[in-house]
Amino acid sequence: KTTEETSSPTGGVFDTFSSLNSNALIEKTKDIIDNKSGFYSSCDASVFAEDFVFRGPYVGPLNKKDYLGTMEAFSIFKSIPDIKANAWGFSIDPKDPNRVWFMVRNTGTFTGDPLLPDLLNVQPNGGKLEGPPETFSVVYDDEQKLKYLSVGYVADRFDGNTDGVGAAFGIFRIVGLPVPGPGPLLRALQWFSSEVLDLYPRSYSTDVPEWFLKEKNSDKGCQGY
């Protein structure tokens, strides 16, 4: 097959899904998520674009510097040494050939290092993580650097044992870290940690790349829920 795009009778595009470039992006995404993202493994800063943005329902937008600092502070993969994304369903967005969509269902056991030892020092309790199915996506720039990462959007909140919460906030339920739900209290805590305290982890960045503010919105932290 060629890499030329061919429209289907419904107006969609299907040759993009099977092109060599699309397959390469999917394999690249699998490698980044499992081995370079900073969540399931240590972080490889070189795969992220300088104008990278991270966004989830509760956390974000985070610029590259704040994302890397937040991932290092959490080091989830050290606290849950057997954590896995168990990702599946990789596909190319028919409207954006540089965007890959997929699902994850996080699993793991809190048997490793204490979580946030310099801040909260949450001790391992053997809690088993069985996360709900979550929608993730990544967007690459023209140099195939990771420009955008969205995570944690739960597809079925009745699956798993995190009370229907995904990403890091789902893990907090398992490790016994009490975190309020979306609302005034959480917004206040996120504002204080992100704009008053000069430390990581952070709930959002105060300096967000302009492209994100133009293409998405300016909601902060759990306002994105």
C-alpha cells in the first residue's frame, strides 16, 4: 500500500491507518509510554518537544519542565515496581495523522519505595491497583517529538478498584492518600501547590505554551474534569 490518503464512502480516511508512517508512530508511542514517559518507567527528556504539554482530567496543563519535574517527584514506577499500562487499541486519528489514540488499564502493587518521601512519605501498603479503562492520546510535531500527551479519561468508571478515577489520582486511592474530588477545596490546594509553593509535584503550569491556549483552553487543574 502507498502512504497516500484515500477517502472512504463516508468521508473518512483509511489508508492512513495502514501506512508505514502510521505504523511507525504507533510503535514509537508504545515505546515512549512503556519505557520513556516517566510514569511507567524513568523519563527520557529527549522524546519531548520544547513546547510539550501534558493534560489530564485533574492535572495540567503542564509544560515540559514542570511535567519532567512532576514525574521525577512522583516516580510512580519506583513505588509500584510492577506497574503496567496494559495498553491496547492503538489507532491513528483520521483527522490528525500525527495523533495516536489508545486505551490503558493500569495494574501494579504498592510494594516499592515510599511515595513522595520528601513531602508526604506515604509508606508501601501492598495495595493492588486494578485501574479502569482510560483513554490516552499523543500528538507528535513535524520532527516526531512528543508535543501533547492526554491521559486519564475514564471510559467505564465501574471497572477496576479506584472508584472510577484514572491516572495518578486513581493510584492515590490505592496507596491510601486522601485527595478531595473536583471542587473548591481541590482547586484551592492545586492553586497553592502550583502558584505559591516552589516545589514538585505540580498540578498545573503558570507558563503554558501558546499553541495549547489557542487550540485547547486555559482551564487549570481539576477544572479540566
